[in-house]
Amino acid sequence: MTATITRPKLKKSAATKAQSPYKRLHVIIPIQDMLWASQQKPSVNQLWQEC
């Protein structure tokens, strides 16, 4: 007896799903957090901007 591995078939809705226009992940940042970051030391502000 031999074992065979089969891949699950994709449903049509998953296969034809429209791709997102966004190339990067995105999040919504509260204004309070933006204000806090802008009032910090330059090193903290730079780190915030890089993230």
C-alpha cells in the first residue's frame, strides 16, 4: 500500500478573491499616540517614524 499526499482544493471564492491595493501592512494610530511621539526626544521620535 502506498500513501499519497493530496493538496486541498481551493474554493472558487478564495481563488478569485481580489487582491488588496495595499502593498504594506497598515494600522490606524490614535491621534493621542501621534501627539505623544512628537513630544518625545529626537531618538524616540525617529524610532517611532521608522516603525
